[in-house]
Amino acid sequence: MAWDNALIHGKVVSPASVSAMIAPVTSSIPGGGAYGFGLFLRTVDNHPTIWHSGGINGFAAENDVFLDSGLALVVLTNSLTADPDTLTTAIMNSVCTSTQFSSNC
């Protein structure tokens, strides 16, 4: 979470570089969305999102940042067959339906 906050606020790379990273370079990727410089771009329930996933030796992960609300989610699993993308979407939907957080979604 500290990484996401530092990245989107220009503390890892310059704000101009962050803008370049979140600007689409390709028009689309398989499954929807686009690709910037090092980050995937998509819209989840009308929220612009940057994300990246990864996996190694029995683990799978996904990191999503919802740009309009600042909400960031990190899902870590200990299974290559798990689907962090589905988990991330379910968590975001749960947060957005909560009365406490609905103004952020």
C-alpha cells in the first residue's frame, strides 16, 4: 500500500512519468483494458483503475489502484490456480456497497 501511495503521488518517479505510465500505449489488451508503461489500465464499475499481476513458485498476486477514489487493493494468494482478479473485483464491489465507503466508489 505504501508503494501504491508513493507511486501515484510522484514519489517513486516524477509526476510526468506517472502520467505517462497511466496513459494507454496500446488500444486494447486481451480481456479488455489497455496497457500503459508498466501498468495495465481498465475501468471497473466505472472507476479508472491501474493494475498489475504476477506469480512465482506457487503464488499469485494482483495490485489494483482505483484512481478516482485512491482505494488500493493488494491480493496475495498461495496458489497459482487462484484468481486474484476475481477476488479484487469482489472486494471492490463489497467496499462500494458498504454505506461507510460508498462515497469513495
